[in-house]
Amino acid sequence: MTGIPCIHVALVIIGKKEKVEDYVVDWYTTRMWQLTYYDGIAPVHGNLLWPRVNRLGVLPPPWRRGNPGRPNNHARRKSQFETASSSNTKLSRMYRVMTCSNFQQEGHNKQGCKNETVAPPTKRSRGRPRKDQVYFISSLKFSCA
């Protein structure tokens, strides 16, 4: 497509013991290059003598503030259901219902609870059980029928 044979075609041409230069389009030959630049290249007038065109020049990129990406929580606009807190370090406790983690009662927390502290129930272990914790039921027998 370009007028110069690709490497695969060049290998076939070399395999036939012919010259690759014979298969190149005449525009890429040394003779055509010499004819093109025989008279030399005329100098171009300077930038001041170029004709004026009624177009804008190249504009600088638009100015933008900050780095790309999602802005942090304090710099972005709050949505309809978010509260604009006056403090940057503390969350608002407005409309918050305190719940005691000791007796699950509303109105106070565990620190202000007047009842005795109750031990929390033991948590179930997560993950795969160990080999020594696996119990096999030997009374069940399976048969392939």
C-alpha cells in the first residue's frame, strides 16, 4: 500500500534471487530524490510577512482549579440530604438517638448506664474450622444406588 514491500515480501523476493529495489515504487528511488531537490529549497519569509487570516490564534488551555478527580468531602458541594457542618473535625449529633450497648435501651449510652454491665455473648468464630474441630457423623451411611 505504501509502495515499499514489507519484510515478508522482501524475503520472497530475496528467495527468488531478485533485487528488492526493483519492486519499490519510483517515488522512493534516489533518482527521484535528486530531481526533487535539484533546484534547492527556497527560503520561507519570516512570521511577520505571512498573510493574515481571520482566525483566532492558538488559545491557551482553560484554567482549572486544583487537581483532577473527586474533591475531598469538605471542598465539594453538599447534596440535599447532607448537612453542612460548621466544624471540620466533629460530626453533628442533631437528631441522633443514643442507644445503650449494655441493655439496648434508647436515651442513654453505655457510659451513662445505671444498670450493671452485662458480659457480651461470645462471638462465633469466623472462617473455616480447623481439622481438630471438625466432627464427623459416623452413624450415617451413604450408598450409591
